[in-house]
Amino acid sequence: MRPDGRSRVARAGRRAVGGSGRDTGRVGHTVLQLPVRALEPLVRRHLLDETPSLTAPDPATVCAHITLLGPFVHHRDVDAELLAALSRLLASAASFEFELTGIRSFPSGPVYLAPDPAEPLRHLTERLTEAFPAWLPYGGAFDEVVPHLSIGHDLTPGERAELELRLPIPVRAEVVDLTWWSPTSVRTLVRFPLGPELLAG
């Protein structure tokens, strides 16, 4: 595989994005995601409630996240060259801070929290897409990618009230997880550190 991940990984990407989606032996995909532990109990509870087929993830896996690039490769396509390319790219990106602010909903229903500022997250997605052009954010389904942390399709009045009291939630982005997602399993495969934070002045 070339350092930009365009050989075997790119061919797998074209199958996933442009194919029929009927490769039943390869159900699921990885996601490059920014973990947010502060929201893990709430997100994990909704994920398990809304996905009866899912086995509870191990404690090291953080389900609460902001997607940077996904769907990404099948776990069978994760090899040493891909991991090295991701490690180099992400180590060259500086750590940063942001806040999770308002509670919002997409037209399709999921409730999410919006990050502020969102630009560092968009920039990371752009860098990953440039490095792995076979993989478009959300398979190219949307004209505009909105960075967000999905919670679930419904919040109880009590959950919403409790969450509103916590806002804004500060987050420090220091790592990116490569996580496997399928109807039955969610697990973190590799955790990549971001580089040192850039100091002003």
C-alpha cells in the first residue's frame, strides 16, 4: 500500500461507497472518531437501548464520539501500513480544545450536541479525506458535513434537563480512535495520539 493509503484500502473504499452494499460477509465498518468520555454513560445507554442486537462494548471502548471520517475500512483491511500512515498524519495534527454547546436534532431524528468551535474538527476531516480520497465522509451522502456528537433518537425530559444544566461541556481533543462498528459489536481497535497543542504567541 502506498503511504497515502490508496492501493488495497482505496479499492475497498470504492466497493463500500459505490457498490451494492450486498457483501454480507463484511457487514460493518470502522470509523475514525474523536472520543468524548464525558458523555459516555448517556450515549452508551441510548446506543444499547436502540440497538438490541449489540453486545455491550468493553470499558476501553468510548461510544460517545464525534465522527471525523466514516465509514472507513473494514477491520480486515487494517494493516501495518495503514496504521503507520494514520499515526503520522494524526501526530502532525495539534491537540485542541472546544466545547459542546446546544442540544439540536437532525431532520431524520437523532439528537446531538454541537461543538464550538467546529473548525478544528472540519480541518481534521479534510486532512483525512485528502489522505484517503476513496473514503468520503458518510459515504458522500451529504453536501455539507456537520461535526456533531450524536446521543440518540429520543431524550427523556429528565435527560434533556440534566444535559442542559451541564452545558457547555469542555472537551480536550488529544486522541483519535479507530473504532469498529457493526450491528452486533463496537470496539476500539487503535488509539492515535494527536500532536502537542499549538500555543498562541
